[in-house]
Amino acid sequence: MLKIKAVEKNSIGDELGLEKGDEILAFDGNNAVDILDYLYYDEREFFTLTVRQTNGDVSSCEIEKYEDESLGLTFEDDNLAIKTCHNHCIFCFIDQMPCGMRDSLYVKDDDYRQSFLHGNFVTLTNLTKEDEDRIVRLNLSPLYISVHTMNGELRKQMTGNRFADKITSQIEKFAKNGITMHTQVVLARDFNDGKELEYTARELFKYYPNVKTMAVVPVGMTKFRDGLTKIRDIDSDYAKSVIDLARALNAEFETNFIQLGDEFYFRAGLQVEPYEFYGDFAQIENGVGTTAKFLKEIDENLENRTFNKKILLISGTSASEFIKEQAKKVEKVTKGLSVKVLSVKNEFFGETVNCTGLLTGQDILKAVQNDGDGYEIVVMPSHVLRENTNLFLDGMTVDELAEKTGKKIRITDGTGESFVKALSLNKLA
């Protein structure tokens, strides 16, 4: 049910006599669950609308309108409260978080609506048949699905959910009904790798091109794993074996279906795939193709400048050598620039967590205090901060870091263009 907050004047809703406080109960006889129902039907030309007025009367009417015409309604609530996760995955990062951090960091979401709206990965284990039918009916596409394995029994074991073996029938149903899917495998060594990974890739590729991509990303493991399933970390040889398998399968499939997280290439000491490999970069938020895109953007934005500054550039340990190479490119064309890349160890979560995005303010502070003498500016990417805030994961703010270090802090937006400008311009737009 959607309770009307306001009705736009002279809109179709106004012509129908809808008022504030009226409740939309259904579209075409289907319950109005949340704002997605309204958004879907508001673009349709013909449908039936069922309304309960403030006096309690319930009525239905046939709507006939142009596709670009709107009912003109806004609602008191979008009814999109997050659906939480029912799983107990052996690799869950939230289960490896220390106590005392912000409440939002402990929320386990598994909401197919957020997958459609924002690209969040979901396991589908908490879907009812009605949910599945609704996804099809409203064409909620694309979806981003955490598959992990197509072996039903192994998937139940890895997710700790007895309903997890429905994944094949769910993907088959969505594929048959034209839903586009991007999938991921969080690779846990000795569990869903090797022959199991190959099996998963072949099973998912049966539904190509509805299943457009399969990302493979390594498990993130912190030092807070007491009592949790033991998972071996990946080394260079292991990472190379995963890359070799992915390349062999892609050659067989004759398309770049399997796309590995950049971390595998860093661990293996190999170059990532070329820019063109990643197509429309559908999995970039998953750390897939970020490096290739970043490289291209840097090369496109290099130009001769003068910037007489000494800069500290923050990096996680995994990508530090790569970042040093990119900083040298900027130094080469920028007169007076001196850049030192700080490879910051993650003491907060443990050194097995080596990506830049999971560095905390306190670890960055310690590194700058130890190795930052004589440097004026500290540069770091925005993904060390909570989205749309100036907060690090441990709650420290950018202003606090600046005050404690006595240095100017520059936050890039994560692109190569922003990287070059942060290292070579007096003022950032």
C-alpha cells in the first residue's frame, strides 16, 4: 500500500480526484508493495488502479494515458526499507568486523530491489515465489547476483542457508523471462575454486547473454576471524592459476564472460586485461576493470605543467607498486613535482586486508606521521571514505586527519583524471 502525500495539480491523479491521504492498494490487481510498482505502472498506457479513499471507500478505475504522462503522485513512504540477509556465509566480511564501529557498517542487506536500483549484489535466498514473479512482472533488470557456486549442496554449505540450492531454477526463470543478470563468485580457496569454479562458469554461461558477466573476486579476510571457518589466503601462484583458468574458459566461450577482480592481477604480479576487455564495465563497482579504466584516464589527461609541491600519495599495500608507476608518469610531465607513495599497512583489519578502500583514518594517520616529514599535501581516493561523507571507516573525519597531520588533504574521485589533477594543479575544481 502506498499512501499519497501530494497530488500534482492538473495531473491525471488530480483529474481522478485523488487526494492526500488516499491509499494506492493495487495496480492491475497486483498489490502496491512499494514505489517500484508506481514507477513501473506510471509509464504504462493502460492499467487498472485500485484506491482506498480517506473515508474508507475502495474503488477501481481503468487508466488510459500516454506513456509519457504521469499520475503526478508522491507518497509518504517509498516502502523500500532494506530487506536483510538470512545467510551465514563462511566469508561474510561483516562477521569479521570489530565491535564499536558505526551501526550502518553491521547491516547485512540482501534486497533484490536495491540490486535493481543501485547494483547491490544479492543471493536470492530470501526470495518468495511472489518476489520472483514480481521481478519478472516489473522487469527489474538488470540484477546483480552473488552466485558463489552453482553446486547446490556446496552453496548451502557456503551460505549457511538451506534454501540456497534454488539458484539454478531462479536464474533459469529470470533468463527465460528476459531479465539481465550480472553475477559474482566470491572465491574461497579450497571451497568453490578449481573444478567447482569451472563448473559454475559453465553452468552460468548456459544462460548467456541473459547472464552477461561472471565476476570472480577474492575473499576479504580481516584479523577478526576467531571462531569462523578457516580460509587460506591467496598467493601469487594461486592468483596466476585463477587467471589462467579464466582466460582458458573465455577463449572457449569466445567472449569475455569471466571477469576477475583486479586484485588477482596485483597478487600475481601481472598486468590487468586491456581496457576493451571489460566492455561497458558493468562490474566496476566490484573492483573489476577499475585499473584498466584508471590507466586510460591517466594517459588521456597527462600534460606539461609546473607544480612545485611535495606530495604524499596514499595506497594500500596491494596496489602500491602500480600507483608508484602512475605517479611517475605525472612527475615526468610536471615540473617541480615530487611524489612519495605511502604503502599503508592495514593494522586495523589486519595485513591480509590490503586494498586502499579499507584503510582507516588511524592507519593513514600513523603512516603519515611516521613518513611524512617535509611533505605538504596528502592525496587519497574517495573510496577510503563512506559514500558522500568525509568519514573514514573508523569514524575519523578528513578534517581531523588534516589537523592531526598538519597537512592539506586532497580527496580524488577515484578517476585517473582526478588523480592527475590532484598531483599537478594548484586548485581543484
